[in-house]
Amino acid sequence: MENKQQLLEKYAELAIKTGVHLQKGQGLIINAPIEAAEFVRIVAKQAYAAGAKNVHIEWNDDELTYLKMKHAPMEVLENFPQWRVDALEGMAKDGYSVLSIFGENPDLMKDIDSDRIAAVTGASGQALSTYRDYVMNDKVSWCVIGYPIAAWAEKVYPEKATQEAIDALWDQLFSIVRVDQPNPVEAWQKHNETLRQAREYLNQKQYKQLHYKAEGTDLTIDLPENHIWHGGSAKTEAGVTFNPNLPTEEVFTMPHKYGVNGTVASTLPLSYGGNLIENFTLTFEDGKVTDFTAETGEQALQTLLDADEDGARRLGEVALVPHDSPISNANIIFYNTLFDENASCHLALGKAYPTNIKNGPSMDKQAMDQHGVNDSIVHEDFMIGSAKLNIDGVTKDGKKEAIFRGGNWTISFD
């Protein structure tokens, strides 16, 4: 078996060649935890080898973030620095790709007042709206990958010593993202083809509604006319193919923001703002959350739903993931949305991807609203899939067709 250094090199190569698919002469923004510094250097080396003109690093440090959240005055938390906005927008306009290396402590903010978390969420969400539009409209290539920091690994493997937990999480990650295979880039090309077949099947069907049934869940989701399913690889406006998430097992589209009715129950914890929200339910009427419950993290859920005036209480994404998939079969709760969302069918509260509807990237806010496209300063996935989940697609003439039974596709894709 290859040693860890060799696997890290292959992981970095996968992030550059398949993830953001960096082009010669292009710049790269890397968002990363300070604990990943050694790996970031490996990624930067791969980026420059691929012809990058510049690699810009946006570091984050959980401990410093916590100290600021705990002690900084509210007027600081309520303001996002304009110089950071200008820098990020400037690089996005210059065509920089964005690679986010994600690793955080799921319990980081558990003793921070919710008002302080809401202040930071609101300030950054508003300030970075233009920058986020570049990403969510696929004007630039972008990718999110995982990195096992100590606090995250200890949460996943509480019975192990710290280094053992980190090593165990790396082993899982290397397998899940196919880095342990002889040629990860080729392996992802094959996997992307399977996801392409799934999304094309659904795009041809153009279901009017999806109906979800499981324990605690009875939910109907209207789909907008001319909705588009995506999954696996995507394309930028310039036609560059990239993979937004490594790993990914999903195909996804947008729901109609005014057409969600019923109740849905979560099946895995949601890590939001350094807090865990567990065993929660959401009840929708005409697209909006009108009631909710949570066994753990109810205040954090309230903060999420109140992140903005209206959009955070509506759905922006519906994603289908088979229960029989590599991440689900690992039988581990990762306490990390990048991984847990690819073990389970999920929905997202907040902003929709404009690329999930015909001509979406060219719509203004009024046109998006008229077509049922949700807008918000947040986009938070939460997991609802299980081995007991059934999903029907409702055709335009009212016929019901089975899509998922027992948590898995009723259709086979080679």
C-alpha cells in the first residue's frame, strides 16, 4: 500500500486536475485551516505545476475564531471588512478558481451566544453576496474537499487517541475520494459518468413534484418548470469541466420556493456555526418553515432559520443520494456536511443554485422569484435519507412513478 505522503500527493493532484480543473495562466484561491499548512503547500505545488499564475491562501484558525467570537465587541462581529470583500471579488472577476479545504471542530461554538453567531453570519453573507454569485453561478470553477483536523477526528472517533483518530479519518477519506485507487482521476471520470446518466434520466422526466415518505417524513416538493438536475462534474461559463465536491454521490436540483408542504425529519446531525443540531423536524406550508423541533441545538436551528427575512426558511436544493453508497456504507457519522450529505438524500435551506433552472444565471432577483428560485444569505444542507425512505416522482399528468425504494434508486445506472 502507498504511504501517506504518496496518497497526499495524489489527493492534491486530484483536487487540482479533477476538482477545480485549474487552467494554465489561472489564479487559485485556497481556503484552508491552519492545521492543513503542510498539505496546502503540496496543493500549491500541484497548482503551479498545472500553470497557475498565483496561489492565494485564505487561512482560518478555529482557536482564533473562537476567541474573536467570545470576546470581540458586537460592532466588530456585525461588520465584514471591505478590504476582504474587494480582494475576493477582484480575484473572482479575474477568473480565479476556488478550492476550499474543509476541516472544522463541529462543537466549536457550542457555548457562544446565538446572537453573536447570527451577527457574523449576516455580515459575511451580505458582504460576500457578489463573490458567492460567482461560485454558485459557476462563473468560476470551485471545489470543496476535506481535511481531518484533530478536533473533527476526535468527534468521529471518541474512543481513539488523537493521532489514531486522525489516521483513521484519513484512511476513510482516502477511500471515499478514491485516492487509494491506482488512478484517482480516471476513477472519478467513471463515477462522473454514472452520475451523468442519473441526472439526464431526471432531466428527461421533468417531474412536477417529488413526494417523500419515511418515518417522521411526509413531504411534497414542487419542482419549477424547466428545472435542471446536476451532479458529479459541472461546467463553468467558459466550458471548463470541474467537480464542485470531492466526494460526491448526489444528483441535485432546486425546489420551487413556494411549493413545499408537509413535514421532514432529519436522519443525521447538522453541524452549523460550530454547533450540532440533532434529531430535528421542519414543517413547511407553501414553501416556508412554519414550525420546527430539535432534540439538540434548537437555538442553533432557530438562528439558521432567522438568518435573513425569509429565504433561510425556504428550500434551495433537493438532492438524491442512494443509501447504498461508499460513504453510507462506511457506517460512520462524520459530523461534517461535505461527507454526511453524500451518505444521505438531503435538502438545503437557503439560496438555490441559479444553474438549476434554464436561464437562471441571467435572471434578476424579480425573475428568480417569479420562477420559484429561492435567494438567501445562507445555504445549509441537512440530511433526510435512510434505508426506509421512499420517493415518488409525480409527472405533469399526475402519474406517480417510483424513484427511490428503501433508500435506493429503483432505476439502474451503469
